[in-house]
Amino acid sequence: MPGWHAKTKQHVANGELTIAGIVQEQHSDRAALYMQWQKMDWPLLADPFNDLAVTAVPITLLIDGHGIIRYKNPSDQDLETFLATEYEKKGQAQKIASHPRDIDSLLKAVKESPKDAAAHFRLGVAYRKRYDSDQRKSIDFASAIDAWETALRLNPNQYIWRRRIQQYGPRLDKPYSFYDWIQQAREDLTARGETPHPLTSEPTGAEFARPVKGDQKAPSPTAPNPDPQNKIILDTQASIKVQTVVVRSTKSGAPAVRVHLSFKPQASVTWTNDAGNISFHLSGDTSAFTVHDLRSPKLPKETSTNEERSIEFEIRPKHGQVLPEKINGAAFYYICTSSDGVCHYLRQNITITLK
């Protein structure tokens, strides 16, 4: 986009050309932040449901005044020819099909047409959009991944759908770091005296993670298990609700997975930040795989908070090994309950299904 912006800026200023962008991203406000950073001031439209049915991006189209596409992915010479030509109206302007966007309608659509790959993809988009809203349900992120994986199985040639899964998936599967530019963009915009465009959903660790090649990298160091003999009191009241989402590699022969764990305190429960952070530790036989990128989330400055926290990590099989169907671990956390004013250090056992 920055390259075409530079090439066409003078044509736009002269009134010869109008530019608009369309993004297929799940979170279009991230594209808006990028455009603000790069000083690209033309309109940006969002198509997260992929109503345009494109299979790959980026695509550059030159469209005449009649709404007819004259060039796709044009060269510099094509642009000059396009601007110098007076086109007659021939053919029909392309119409965009209208599809349902709500979860109930899309669930009905995939039930009636289970092999409709696009409907499964749109269902995943709807689930993730609700996950990013204040209407979030605990199943939404996992349901989005399931729907996108189904869509890709039905149509493995769809670049857009593959990238949507890779956005949250293991580093062995990533073509690039999806949003590692965001921090630099915010710093540059602030230095320019501008307020960076706000984001409705901050990117997670997976979305910042850079790709790696091969599976022999040394795993990230992790703190020792604070309770190897299982003596810390179990959180039998489920004071912290745990949601597990496993994102599998989209590449054949690359069985790595990225695990997303979210921890949501009940309304009457707060994290005791001054006592320590939440942590997660695997247990049992881990000889067949290595663990990567397992870190605790950053602690807030306040001594007591109630926000949802997340921990991500990757599981990669060792050479000649296969991943187990399930792995076991435990989360440890300091919390206080407003009902009795008592603070605790608790353990919650977690079983994660990898296959």
C-alpha cells in the first residue's frame, strides 16, 4: 500500500484518480492505525467476512467511472494508460452478494450446507467478532478457530482463511509477524503529536510472534513448578474460569500447536498483584515434545485488579516423536475474594486436548 500511495499521490491531488482500500482483516482498526502511521488518507473499507470472495491479497484494481475493472495488479505503464483512456460503458459492474453475518443465521447455513466452506469461514468471523465485544461468550474464540479450520479443510487453497488461522497459530506456521509494527507505529505517531488510532482488541503474543524454521530451537526458559508434590490447595470453587483454545498448524508435516489459555476471575474475585503473578506449568511425561514461548502475562501497576489474563505457549514434537492427544498442567495464582476478604494462593489443574 505505501508504494502505490506514493505513485498515485499526485494524481489524486490533480483530481485524476480516487483511491479507496478494502481490507479482509478481522480487526480493521489495526489497518486504520497502519494507514494513520503511513500518512495514507484515503477511505478504507472493511470486508472481514470476505464478501468479495478474494482468495489472496494484496490486489490492486483500476476501476473506471462506470464501475468496470480495467486492470488487475497493474504495472506503472498500465496506470498511465488507464489515466489517459476515455472508457465506454461495456459490460456490467460487479455486484457484491449479501450474506448473513449473525451467528444464528450462519449456524443455520452451515447446518443446511455443511460443505459450504465460505459459510464456515463467515461463522468463524462472527464468533471472533463477538469474542472481541462486551457480549463475549466463553466458547467464542475456540468456536471461531473450529469454524476456520473446517473452512480451510473444505477449501485448502484459500489464502485469506489460512492466514486467519496462522494469525493465532504456532511460529513454525507463520509467514511473518502479523503485528510487530504496532508498537513502532504508536511511538512514531506520538512523537508526531498525534493520538494513535485506538484498537478494540489488542494483539496477543501469537500475533506479535515472529516465524521460526525447524523445530530444534531451544525452548524458552520457564520457572520451576512451585508445587511438584501437589500440596497447594485446589481452587474447588472455580474462582478463576479457564478457557482453552488450541490452534493447530495449517501446514502438513508441521504438527506444532499454539495453546491459548485465558483466565477470568469471577465478579467477586480479584488478582492480588503485589503477592505475585499467575503462572502455568506442565506436569506428567513431557519427553516427546518441547515447550516454547511460555511466559506469564505482564502485571498491572495496581495492587488489585479483576481483568482477564492470558498465557500462550507452543508445543512442538521432538524429532521422530508425535504429540500426545492430551497434556496436563496446572495454573497457580494469588487471589482475594470480596465475600470473605480472604486472600489465597491456589492451584487449578488443566487438561489440554491437542488433537
